[in-house]
Amino acid sequence: MTKIIELRPKKNLLNNKFEKYQFSSEIVPITKQIDLSKHVKHKEPSSDQDSWLEAKLFAFHNHLFKNPYDSSCWFWDEDYQVWQLKEDGTLNQIKTTQPSFVNDSCKFNPTIAFADDNIVVLSRGDTTVEIIMINFESKSLVIQNVEPGVLLDARYVKEKNLLIISMYTIVTIDGKKHSKLVLLSYKFKNTANLSDGIEIYQKQELAMKGPIEYVFIEPNGEYINLLSQDPAKFTYDSLKSIQNKDSNEVNKSNDIKIPKYSWSQDEESLTVWVKIPQKYKGNKPKVKVSATEISVVIEDEILINGEVPFRLDYDLATWNCENDTLKLELMKQETGQMWNELIKNDTDGECLPNDALASEIHSRLAHLCSDQQSNSSDQPAIGFNSEQLEECDLEGGENTLQRINLTNHTTTHLTILTSHNRILFTHKLKTCQVLCVRYNHDGCVWESIDKGAEWELVHKNIFPGFGYVEASKTNKKFCISPCNCSYVAIIEHKKHGFLYEKPQQNALIAKQKIIDLGVDSTAIMGAIATDNFIILLTQDKLYKLNVS
């Protein structure tokens, strides 16, 4: 049975006193600039790669890859050569098996994934995958006939001699484009000398309609964490048959889902509309409201029943019937607390936007996004779009973070992320993943903890007000933060970026600094954050900026 994981921030980490990120005239200094001998490899979608999925995949591709095991950064040049920028600032070429390219047959941008401190996986975006063993004089193994895609993660499980590679590709099904996740598992022929060869052990495929945002293979190799817009379903497993739904269940899943109830909110109250079925017309429903639960029952049919996420002032609850609709007016016990759902883990309802609330919040928090030193300046804020809050907060769709058991094809844990708490940035550590999720107007940083069958997301850090700030940046391309969460940076498509220092606990103000590569710089194609430096990759240069 799937366990629903709720993201409940720790109150002691929240900073309700925070006012703004104050503009600082201080520019993040460029301490090193490296001219590249060859341009960075960058592919544009072909004429048949015209879907929204492919446009998103190409547009936000990060051409710079961080190795979580040694803090180095890797990238591909236009001749499909691989380069490593070490922590000390030296740039080294990595020895690879160079194929003969008469025509560029690669469908996707080349990618790199790090399986452990010794094994690096390379994909050129075609049917070839190369595995480099750093500790074996950078010897490599080449795997042919792989479905073209981009690498999302890789993991070597030494105890099982299992190398797992995850690749994201886009396929056409019944004339429509869909996302597909391919999991390839290999075993080395000789664990004492990995360069002796490798053989396929298992191939698995999962499909979904929307884009895949992130994949993390857990250290034991038994589970993956998948962030995608739609739940994933297994479609193929070379070692185990897939249990397909019967036709009636499939038909039901394709039906249009009509919400049982609708609800809206402001900072003090909630309004709920419940549709009364036609067969009960004229009958009065039984309504029960307590501090923690809501129940609406008519005859023997339950219309709403469950626990609310936060406490209600139930003595002030009122309700009345209007034609075939029951209308409930509920008061929040904690004023200002915005709810992500009406009933815990209930997907039968529909949240309606409150335009007046959005306008009020926008007016109240606009100063957080100001890139000016004071409100008295006549110069407009850089990159601020007055309509961004509505576009960000009120758009439809939601992401799901699934923890999937690769053996029995089940989703063991599930977190539903609505448009109100979307992902701001992610990064992979040696043994876990880090996710920054928007919570109200903050950016809450979560770290995954897995203990076999048990799994949870632990609230570790917070960037107060950053959720609103990030939504206001219309020209953003990358959002990055280092392992120590001392800052977070938004990198634009060209020349500029913004660095936001993490405020101290209960601080009212934190610094915002400007990143400026100069007028002669080309488009930014990659960005990585370390504890002391921001590394930016353009078409022809590498920049190292000091943030310590």
C-alpha cells in the first residue's frame, strides 16, 4: 500500500519575521575565466522534435555536470570530447573512446552521470553509452544499441555488483508524445578489474504523459525516487512480467474526473461547495465540523469525510443549501496559514483560485523581489513581472514524487506537489537527494532519508520569501544552491544572475547580490553551485565566481 508523505516544515526553521532580500551593489567577483579551445556541444531540437516535452527538455538542459563525489564539474565540447574542471581550477581532458562522426546522428544533448567515486557514465545522445573507470587509468567500456536519451542518474551497488543507469527519452504513442524512463542494469564480469567487461542484467521501462523532472537511484539499488508531472507506470521488465489492469479499470482511468467538491480560501477563512447528487434532491445533508475533521453525509452516501491539515475554529462554521449545492463557510484557527488541501490525502476536490487573495499577496510581498536599494527609486526592478504570481500560483497541474520499488513495481511512498509547492532546485549528494520545495512563499529544503522499507523527507533548511522571489524572475534558466545551503542563485539565460544569501534565524533582511559576466559574454549553458564558488559555462568560456 502506498504511504502518503506530507511535507510539513519544522516551525523552528520558519522565519515569519523576514522582510526582504536587500539589493547590494556588490557584484559577485569572477576569480577565474577559462577560454575553451572548442565550443560547448549544444543541440537544437530537430524538425520532428516539436512537442512541448521536447521543447522543455532542450531549453532547460544544464550542460555542466557536478560530480558529488569530488566536487569537480564535467562538460562536453562540440567534438564530443569530455572535460573535467577540478576543484583547484585546472581543466583536464578525459580520455574516451571517440567514435567516428561523419554526420551528427545524436538525437539529444550529451549527458554525464556519476555512479560512484570511480565510475562515470557518458551518453552522447545516440545509441552508445560509455562507462569510464577513473581508478583504472580511465579505461572505458562501450555499450552499443542503447535507446537514445539523456542520462538522469547512475548508481553502482558494489555489494550486488550492479550498475544501474537511468535514461529519459521521449516516444510517440498513438500519435502523441510521451515520456519514457529506461532503467538499464549491468553486471561487471570481474569485480577485481572492472575494465574486463560488462553484461546486461535487466532492462525496465516506465511511461508517463508529462515531463520527468528528476530521478534519484537510492544507494541500495532497490528503489528510485521519481519526480514527474504524472504518475509513472511500468510497461516492460526483462525479468518479470507486468501486471496490466483489466479493460474496465483502464476505461475508468480514462474517464473525465468530476470533482465531488470545490473549495477556495483567503487568509482567514475557507469556502466549500459540495454538489448534492440529483437522486437526493430535496434531502438535507448531515454536516459535522470539528477542529480537525469535516464530514458531509446525505442518506448513506459520504460526500466529504476526513481530517483537515490545520485546525478549524469550528464554533464559527456555518452552512446552507442553495439549489443542488451545499455551501460551507469555515474559519481557520491560525490566521494567515495557507492550505494546500482541504482534506488530507483526498484528491476528490478542486481548489479554486482566489483572485483577491492573489492580488493582496502580490502587493504585500512585491518588495521581496526588488533589485533596488529602496522603494523610492524610480528605476524599475530588474526582471520583475507583475503578473508572475498569478501565473505561477494559480496554474493547473501538479507534480508527484514517487518512491518506486523496482522489484515488485509498486509505489511505496508518494508526495503530491501542487502548483503551490513546486520544486525550486534539486541536487544529488553521495547517499541522498536534496529538494527545495516552495511552501507558501518560502523555499524549504528537504533531504531524503531511506532505511530499507522506511523512507521520509526531513526538513533541513529554509530560504524565507524565496518562493515568491523565484516566481518573479521571468528570464530565469537555472536555480542552484550548494550542499551547505549558504545561498541560492537564479541564473538567467544570458550574462546575469542573482545570488541570495541565506538569512540568519529570525533575521529581517538578507543580501541579494548581482552576477554579471559582462556584455561580451555569450548565452549561459550550464551552472553549478559549490560551497565557495559558482561555476558558469557559456558557449566558449568557463567562469569561476567567488561567493565565500
